[in-house]
Amino acid sequence: MLCPNNQVLSYSTTSRDSYREFKSNPTICANCPHLQQCTHSRNHQKVVQKLIWESHVERAEDFRHSEEGKASYTLRSQTIERVFADAKEKHGMRYTLLRGLDRVRNWVRLKFAAMNLKKPTLWA
């Protein structure tokens, strides 16, 4: 990581929320000409947080904008969205009569397990 003055932000720690923290050297930043646009902290230290899987997200975004990614995205309506449409129409998943997140989660898992078991039987 680099700041606007091309100084290296060194790795500091990984938080419990899955963020990596990169911090600048406050002695260098105290005399920096870009200090006002970079940070407003009292100790003149820039802190940048990045998710630990940020590189994977960037690779996925690069693939999504490539020609191959655009071609596979057009098939989404035929595969992924079709499953949810069938769940709503054929398996009564528009509404739930259950209360509580755990009960609804278990109900949905049971429905999708039944849908997955139904696929091979229809192919045979």
C-alpha cells in the first residue's frame, strides 16, 4: 500500500472483523505536503483497512468484466435465477408461516435439499 506521497503503509494487524490494517509512519507524515488530503488524525497517521479477501474480489470483478465473464453472466437467468423461481412457484417459498431465523433457515435448507434430490430422479 502506498500513500499519495508514495510512502509505504506497512502492515499493522488483522482485526477480528477480517480487516487488515495498514498504517503510515507518523514522523514522515507530520511533514508531508499531502497531509490534509490524506488524513485528519491528531497523530498524523494514515490508517487503511482492507478486507482479507479483497484480492479475490478484485479477481472476480476482473473476470466479470472480461468477455468470458460477460458470456457466462448471460446464462445466469437460465441456471441460478431459475432455481429461485421454481422454489417460489412450485415449493411454496413465497411466504413462510414460521417465526424465528433458525426455524426459517432449517425450513429453507430442507426445501432446497428436496429440490436437489428431485433433480436426479427427473433426469433418470
